[in-house]
Amino acid sequence: MQPRDFILRLSLCPGLGPVSRYRLWQAAEQTYCFDNLELLVAQAAMTPKVKENLFKNWPSPYLDRLVQQNSRVSCLTILDSDYPSLLRESYCPPLVLYYQGHRELLTMPTLAIVGARQATNYGYAVLEKLIPGLTSHRLAIVSGLAKGIDARSHQIALNTGGKVIAVIGTGLDQVYPRNNGNLQRTVASQGLLLTEYPLNTPPLPNHFPTRNRIIAGLCQTCLVVEARQKSGSLITANLALQENRNVCAVPGPITSPTSLGTNELIAEGAVPITGVKDILAEFEQQFDPEA
């Protein structure tokens, strides 16, 4: 079996999580062995349950069908030279990224913008103030196409001629939330739509924290615009911190529940953002904040 075929099959094998898949891939890469599952399981020190799932599902007709179906979808694997280097160096990078749109956007400087699903007019006004100045500096805006700050960030970036990368927690043939269908299609045609999930994968709750690690891994800087305490946006920010990315936050009224999370981030050391120059400064020599 060729390495790329092995990666696709491994990424689709039921009963394995992202960490198990990545450890098995590391073992296969180190030994340059793609056919001896016993050796790979021993090398990767898999648990008995993972071993059972792997041996049961690897030769199954069901997995054969999954591979055949998804091999026709455009995808980027961790073997490819244009796989984003920042993501490759992150914790547990996805072995396969299915995509629609312009793959070359992955070479651009990237800013993740995440925030509250139940965003306020204040949060939307912040985006209207910041994003046009960011897209004019050829920063690709990365987000999760979720309701609220994520979706509005993509929309404003597209409206101002910017480049967007959306990471979703479903297969490419699914839309979540439903009312983002037009936006998702626009991102897929004008920007880049990414997912590690194969076709027909529904929006299960556990997919979104997993999706967040890809957003954090892709970005050079992560900006949080409105977040409640213990929200998904703070999970993304913490993942970005773990990957040694720059983390910024927009301060907000202390009376607003959607500013409690961002204000706490700033208190813990995140860079407070009051304008475009503050964000460009986080990209060091790539941009002149005075430009």
C-alpha cells in the first residue's frame, strides 16, 4: 500500500480518534511500513480497544466504500508539500483535510477570528471596524462558519474583497447551521472550505472542539471578539496559546456577559485590541502597522 492510500484509509477507519490515527501514522512514517498492522500497533503502543477496532474495521467492506467515496473528493494530506507548516507542527494535526475552493490561500498570513454565537451589536460593530483594514493587508481570515462572530467575520471579509478560510465540523456535503448555506457556498467558491470529516458526517457536538484545534493550528494570531465564560471561543484561544500563537482579545463592557470571557483573557495576558494597528503589530515584520 502506498503512503497516501494508507493515510486516507487510516483517516476513515471507524473506531479511532484523532490521536490514535496520528500516532499510527507516526509509526508508519518512522518504519516506512504501511501493511503490517501488528507492527504499527505495537510501535504506537495502542490500547487494546483501539487495536480491536483497527483490526475489525480495517479489512471491512464498509471502510472500502468510505475510501472509494471520499477518494473522489479534493483533499490535502499531511504528506503534501503545501500542507500548512504551522498546522503540521501543531498537536495532533489532521492527516487529511477535505476542501472546496482555493487551496493556495493556505500560504497566506492567517488571522483566526472567533467569538460568541449570540453576538451583540457591539461585537458586530467591532468586526466592521477591524476587518476591512485587515483584508487590505492581505490577511486571510480563518474562522469556523458558526453563527454569530464567525459567520459575520467571513461575510465582512468577503464583502471587502478579503480572503477567507472556513473550518467546519461536518462533511463538505453538510451545512451547519442551516441558515449559513449561502455563506458556505460563497466561501467554497471564493475562499477555502476545510474539514477533516468525510462526506455524510453530521454536525455532532464533539466535532466542534476537535474542529477548533485546526483553527488554532492554522493561525498565526487568534483574535477573540466577544466570548462568554467557558465558551468554545475560549477553548480555541487556549489551544492557540498551547501552540505558541499570539492571542488577542477585544475588551468590552464589564456589564456584558459576552465580554466576560474576553476581559478575562486580557487579564490573563492576551493583547487588548483597540484598532487594526494592534493586530498588525502581532505579525511582526510581515506588515507595517503604520501603513
